[in-house]
Amino acid sequence: MTTTTAPLLSVRGVVKRFPGVTALGGVDFDVRAGEVHCLLGQNGAGKSTLIKVLAGAHRPDEGEIRWQGEVVSFDNPTAAMSSGVAAIYQELDLVAGLSVADNVFLGHELSKAGFTRRAEAHRRTKALLDRLGHPDIPPDRDVGRLSAANQQIVSMARALSRDGRLLIMDEPSAVLDQDEVRTLFRVIRELTAQGVAIVYISHRMEEIREIGDRVTVLKDGRTVATGLPARETRTADLIRLMTGRDVEYAFPPRDPVDPAAPEVLVVRGLAAGERFSGVDFTVRAGEVVGLAGLVGSGRSEILEAVYGARRTTAGTVEVDGKRLRRGNVGAAVRAGVGLCPEERKSQGLLLDQAVYRNITVSTLSAFSRFGFLDNGAERARSQELTTALDVRPPGVDRAVRTLSGGNQQKVVLARWLLRECRVLLLDEPTRGVDVGARSEIYELIRDLSVRGVAVVVVSSEVEEVLGLADRVLVVREGRVVHEGPAREIDESRVLDLVMEGTAA
Amino acid sequence: MSENTTAVRPPTAEQPQRGVSALLGSAAGRNTGLVVALVLLCVVGVITAGDRFADVDNVLTILRLAAVIGVVSVGMTFVITGGGIDLSVGAIVALSSVWATTLATQAMANDAHWLVIVFAALAVGAGCGVINGVLIAYGRIVAFIATLAMLAAARGLAEIISNRKTQIVNVPGFTAFFDASVLGVPVLVVIFALVAVVGWVVLNRTTFGRRTFAVGGNPEAARLAGIDVRRHTVLLYTLLGVCCGIAAVMLVARTTTGSSTHGGLYELDAIAAVVIGGTLLSGGRGTIAGTVFGVLIFTTLSNVFTLNNLSISAQAVAKGAIIVVAVLLQQRLARRSGA
Amino acid sequence: MSRKATTRLVAALSVGLVLTACTGNTPEPAAGTGNQGGARVANDEPGEKVVIGFSAPAADHGWMAAITNAAKAEAEKYSDVELKVVEGTNDVNLQISQVETFINDKVDAIVLLPFDGAALTPVALKAMKAGITVINVDREFGSPFAARSTVLGDNYGMGVSAGTYVCDQLKGKSDAVVAEIAGIDSLPLTQDRSKGFADALGDCGLKVNNRVAAEFTVESGERAAANLLQAAPRIDALWNHDDDQGVGVTAAIKNSGRSEFFMVGGAGSANVMREIKAGNGLHKATVVYPSTQGADGIRLARLAVQGKSLGDLVEVEVPRQVELFAPVVTKDNVDRYLPTAFES
């Protein structure tokens, strides 16, 4: 891609400060028409702020943005959109309850004399969806009833409805399964062929290789490299640029599980209506069991059911030989089970509350006498844990919201470390976690299992399941279709098992 | 508070956020703002009404007025911090006051002990709270709707029991106890102070309080952390119900009557005081000290207006303005801490 | 028994006092609602300065608004009265606090129309103990020691007046249909009014054939009247307890196109009196429930503090209780009442 076209968008020396923080300290990069430009950076590197600056949600304090050669200043997202720049955020900003067409034309409704032109809006929405390769989405369907993938398509249709020339996509693959990612990539290729430029943000190196043209790396709010060829640049180099140090993107080595170790978690005949049934497995002390499967295969539901957070219709869960009360999280926690949920922010954390409060929330009785809490002890123990886990920035009194994804995940893990739990259930432990922190979390999981904790890991990334687990269970359509040692199976075989029967 | 009352600190490198924004940003700073507001109001009071305002008797008048609604507001702080809302507090106060002053209850009180009246009011308040809590937590009815239903039902029941007549208390021990003063401070004010102190300790120093923050901040995360969110929700509404019962006892003592018209619109006064105190309506953040200041600000405002013969309508406008300013300030602070 | 008798006597006398004041005056009042009632007597000579505190419920009804306005206007007339008016409230807790503020201010007298008589009794007792003259208006305290004097309207008398007027108008028609639209039915005052009405009708062999209750509001009056008109295909006379809700009642009657009956109002709003005067509506009369009670309270307070008595009484002190008369206002005498009527 060494075309000589003038850049569509050119960013020079952009600085954005918030009270007490400089979020962007000088960002430079160009985006050409028809390219997929990848933005890489650890969480907290300033990617989200940059997107907001480009999309007109924030105004830069310094620097200039040129759009088709002209210096521009987008005062608000509407101004950016009418120029042809649109952002598709991770948390999709669609209005559930409104139809697809209503969402596409939200804010610039087609109207005549104050009356909305419904038929015209439907017709144009249909055309946009066709262009995006999704004629299957009905324009009058309630957006809240669409899948995450289709919602993303609607967001893209909305951007294109304003004659979008540049789409900014913030981790679009995070909510999609492999199949949907493939569809997304096809749509992206079609759009770029039509001259639309894409700014693509992702943590997943393999996606960048597949879809990206050029890469810009951000670190601590600055551009550390820009215009790197996406396919040729070595992963190790990219990681070094992002983290500023050499990181082996590798799973920690492990010893075989002691076959005499006691079975800590025993699941027998677990079923929950239509979602899954006949699930049997055991986890020994010190063992890591991985659950592989597609989104919707029932893997997360199984985890939740073991934890008592989901009603079951049959089966039993035993911890250390004692049967847990059905559908009762409290009983599971008391028996020593811990869960790091899939949606960390909405299910795992009290975002606006201090780090220490998030860590001690499941262990309050240990810090209290007659119901009165010992605040000092809480802070001290939390401080020990965050130091041990290298949570950055340090300090247990800051709100969890201010931490990056990886550090937030460490806080959730610290909660269960503090509880000294016997069984740890991890759902997508590295989602939204950048490369540097990823390795640390892998190390941590390994440490826990070495200390005798029984661990169950669910992940969409087969590589992660195989790398972490001693034993692998493959879940498809609510049933365990394979169980065996992780070292005896490879990635493609797991993928086959996962997809079998679904790839029609 | 202590953070702000220390003498001038030398600027340090770790303190990039100096000045007003840092002051307002801290929880302590939030209360400082309320203290400033209250002091300003007092200054206005002294300027416009002079010694009539600064008089000890007048201060006690303000505190007595604050006491009843203050107790309700402390309870309301718990429910709102826990992510709920209760519109039925005024009606519960009315029902408790009526139930505690029926002829039957009074006869029992005269035969046994005047505490019968107190227990009757507390029990009715707690009962209403339990019903609210169970409907919301286990019946999965939105708090707004469930307590709206309670609002209508409790006041209706109060009217049925009292036949819309005012019930006069003729239990000498009861009135004598609540009419008394402790070291010059009326018993009603002492009760308010006790409730506020106990409320502060429970919210900030106990597992119950911590769980309240967790349940209000993110109920799903709290559930998955092993907290029994539903049981806790019931406890929160019950606690508020008990506070309504206490307020009813205080109102019965102050008026020597129980009536189905007692506690009119207390829900709005209480919610207003809680919100300007700095408790988030969306839950997860709450402050008892702020609530107490909120109540004092509103009652002092009312007193200054009364002293100056100004109209309640103008007072309502001022009250509205204070609420809007408080919420705007709160949003700005939230945005800053979230950025 | 004997107390009741004295009360009646006092009431008759005090009303007589008002009447004498009005007789012979030119009927046309100045624009607006200036309160022209009240006698000018030797008592009006300025005396020692009297500070009076005044508190009443929220002005959510035309009558209640008129109470405060009349009291203010009355105080304006006296150079020796300083009136402190706090705004009306329906929260007894706040009204108690208002009275406490008066006590702190060491006012000479408090004129109090309590939201709830019983609930305000303790603080009124406290005021009396502090040496303040308390004048109780309209809603009675629970204790006789809580007020120096009490000014009351006569609800039973209202019913009697209305019933007597209806009897006079329907003389000889023994099969006449009489209807009644009451106020809030569970209130004792409504029950008193209805009882008086029924008793008076009984004296002339009539009875209430159709009765509905509203809630003192325009909207409820409209609803109640619409129901009543459905239920009674023919009506000869209709008594409506309250002229504020009467606005709604009139609207419902207009909608139905009925006009075979005449109507008697209640409480005595200026609206209805103007209609009576013009003679162009169904209202032929209304029964006054004086909205000048607060104003009378101001006068009594001033006299009591200054140690004067009511001018036309031999009695040296201000009486304990004044029960006001409930006169029937018709086209013949409307000019006398219109100046003191309240605007809905």
C-alpha cells in the first residue's frame, strides 16, 4: 500500500488534558482513503480519548486536525458526522425500543413539514443494509432484539447514512464470535473498496494482521510509531512499542497435576432448561480446566450455574464433598467458590468505589466485629494484595473506574485471593486486557493453581484455553462434546469441535 | 473534614489538583460546600432578622422543625444509597401515627406503659417497610411503583382507622417524656441527633453499610460477590420504615395527636434533603452528614422566611433553585471524577 | 346547654353588630375585594401597640385564601396593630414551628386557623402559658385553655338557613324534589351542614330526595353534579354546599341544558353573589360561611390585648366564643354581602 493519495485525515501534535491528567500528549498520524488504519496501544494509552477527539466528542487543547487538507474543528459529534467522520463505540449507542430505521436516521430524521417519512427512511435503510451485506436485517425490527453483531451493522449503517467517509471502530470484535468477525471483515473490505477509510482499534494481533493496512502505536498518550505495515511488522516489535519492554506473549510453563490431588469441584448432571444439560465434570485441587465454545454455546451459563447465579433444573454441584444449595450465590461463596464474571464492569465491579472496597466486598465478615468494620485492616490487606499483583497506579483509595481493564481484572482476582477460595471460575479473564497485563494475569492464574486452587476458565480464544488449561471441555449447543487433556488436542481440532454442525 | 481544616499545606508534586476543584472533588469538600451554604443562610438570617434569628430559642425552633423530617431523611439516605427510592414515607408516618393513637392502643398504654405507643408506631413502620421491600426485592416491582402503591394504601388505611378524625393522645407519661429537655435540648432534637449518629456509624462503619453501597453501586456485581441483594433490599426498606415509625412518634408527641393527614409530602422533603446532601439518586454513594446538612438548610430557609414574613411560595421557588444547583454541582463533580 | 345558649346569644349580637355597620351604606363597593364590613366604634381609637401573629392553612381554596386576605386588610385599618403573617401550610409540623417562632418573637397575640385543631393544641397551650393571647379561628382546639377566644362559623346553621330558604320558595309544593351536593362527606362540618338542611326541610314536610358528595374542588363538583343530573330527571331545588365546587356544578348543569330548578349556594363566593344580583343564573341564593372569621380574630385579638370589650356588649371583657351567623343572601340583600364575599 504505497499509494500517493493525499491523506483523508491528518492529525498533528494533538494534545488533550483533563484536570490532573494529560490524556494525549502529542499524537500524529494520517489516514488515507480506502485503508484500514489500526490503532494499537495498551489500555490507558489514550485510544479512547483520541477517538472522542476525532469524532468531535472532545475538543483538543493543542494541535491540528486536517480533513481532506482543511484544518477543521469538530465542536460536537453531529458536526463530525456531517463532515463524514463517525465513531462506532464499544458500548453501542443505539436506542433499544426504536426500530432499525429510526436508529439509522436518529438525529437527522427524514421529514417533510414536520412529519417523518417512514417509507423513505425504510427504503434508504434497506439500501444501506444491503450495501453492508446484511439484507437479512428488517428495517422495522426493534434494535434491542438484534444480536450484538447486527447492532454493530446498524451502527455502521447509521454512519454511512450521513455519507460517512471515515469510520472509527472501537474494538468491534470484542462482542462478536468468530463467524460474526468474518462477516464484519467482509463488510470492512467492501467499504474500503468503495473508498471509505476505517480506523480500527483492537487488542487482537491476528485481526490486525488480517484486516489492517497500516498500524499506529500509542503509548502514554503519544504516538510512538506510525504508518507501520500491518502484515510485515513483527508481533514482538509491536508489543515492545506498546509496552516499552520486551514481553513474551506466552503462557507460563506448568507441571502436570498430581493425580492423587482431591477433587475439589464435582459437577454432576447439571442442566438448565434449554440452555444446557447433562454437564458432568470435576476439577482437582491445583488443576485448571478450560471450557471452549462459541458465544451462546452455554459455556458462560454453565459457569454461572455452578456459582449459583443461574437457576438449574437438574444436577448437583459439590465443593469439597459438600453439596451446594441450588441457585444461591451466598452458599457458593461460603463454600469457597469465586467468580470473575464475563462483563467485568457491569457484573464484577463497583466502578465508582475505592479499590479496597472492591477487594473486601466478599470478605467483609473477616474484617468486622459485631458488624463493625475495621477500615484500617481492610486497607492494609488490600494494599498488600495490590502490591503483590502489581496493580497500577497503586493506592487502594482510588475509584476502580480510573484503572485500565487489566488492572480492574487484577482487582477482581484480588477479591478472591483475599477470600482464599477453593474454586475459582474465570469467564473471559483477559477480555479488554492489553498484552502486557495479559501475561501477568496468566501468571497469576498459574500461581493460584499451584497453590491448590481448582480453576475453571472460559474463553473465546482457543489459544488461551489451550495455553492455560490442563484439561479442556468443548461445549456446543449446551452439551459437553469433548473432554480431554489440553496437550492432546490442538487449536484447529478444538475449532472443528466448536463449529461442527454450525458452519452450514 | 479533617483534610480541609488543616493549616495551609505546602504544595507538593503529588498534588496536581490544587485549589477549589480539588476541594470540591473530595467527599469532605462536598460537605464543606453545604457548611458554606448553611453559614450563608445564617448570615442572611442574622442580617434580616438580627437577634430574633440568633436567639437560642429560635435555634431550638429550627432544630425541632428539623427533627421529624430529619429522622425520615436519614432512613431515606440508606434506601437511596442502596439504589432505591421510597415515595411512601409520608403515608407511613401518617399510618403509624394513627395506629399508635387509636383508643385501643391508648388504653393498652394507660394500662401497661406509654412505651406501647412507641412500639406500636415502630412496628407499623417496620411492617410497611417490610412490605415495600418484599414487593420490590422478591416481587420485582419497580421501587417507584411499589412505594407509590404503599403511599396510596397506607394513607387510605390511616383514614379508615381514624375515620378521618384527629386522634388526641391522653397518655400523660408519653407526652411528659417527649416534652422534656435534656440539658436544655428538647428530647425530639436529642432523638434526631441519636438517629443521625447511629445512621452515620451504620452506613460508614459496618458491614451493613458497606453492603448498602455495594448493592446501590452495582446490584449485579454485589450479587455475584456473594451478597444477598434481595434480603439486603428488604432490610433497607425496613430500616426506613422504622425511621418513619420514629418520626411518627415524634410527630405524635409534638402535636399530641395522630392523624391521617400527618406527614403530607414528607417524601419530597426527605428526597430533596438527601439529594442536596450529596447522595446519588442512582445509588452507590451516600452521606448521612450531607443529609443532615440538607435538612438543616431547608429548615433554616423555612425559618428565615417565616421570620421575614415571606411567602411559602417564594420559599418553594428558593427550595427548587437549591435542589437544581445541588444536582448541577453533583453532576459536574461526577463528570470530573469519571474523566 | 347553657354554654350553647350564650354562644347563640353572642353570635346573634355580633352579627347584629356587623349588620348595623352596613345598613345605610351606599351599596356599590369600590372595585376589588376590599373588606368593607365591620363597625367603626369608639374601640377603634388607637390604643397601645399590639403585635399579632397570624397563621392559617395553605390557600388551596378560594375561601381559605380570602381568610388571610381579609385578616391582612383588617390589620391595615389599625395604626396600633402590627401583623406578622406567615404563609399557609398544610404541614402541622411546619405550622407548629411558625407558632413557636411567634412565641420566640414575644408577639402580643396569635390568631390561628389551625390545619388540624387538635394537633396545634399543644403549641397553642405553650403560647398561652407564655402570656400570649391566642385567638382560635374556625377549627377548634382540643383544649379550652389553648385559646382566649374562639371565632367559629355555624355549619349546622348553614344547613338550616339553606333548608328554610328552600321551604319558603317551594311553599305548597309537597311533591317537590330537593337535591343536595355536599362537600367532603366524611368531614364533621359536612355532616353538620346536611343535618341542618334535613332538619329545616323536615319542618315544612320536605326531604332530600337526591344527595351526592363532592370534594370542595371544581373538578369534583362537575363530576358529582353530572351524576346527580343523571339520577334525578326532575329537580325543583338544589343546594350545593360550597361555591368553589359550585363552579363545576354550574358547568355540569349548563352541559345538561337543564333549567327547571333553582339553586342555593354555600359559603358565599363573590361569583355566585354577582350571579344572584344579575338574576341571570340558576343561583337564587347562597348561604354565607363568613370568610371574615380571620379578620374578626384580628379585631378580637387587638381588643383582648388592649383590655377593651366588644362595643355593644355590656360585658367588660371580650367573650370566650363567637359563633357567626349563616345568613341567606338573595337578590334583595346581596349588596350588603358582596363586599365581604370571597373570590373563588
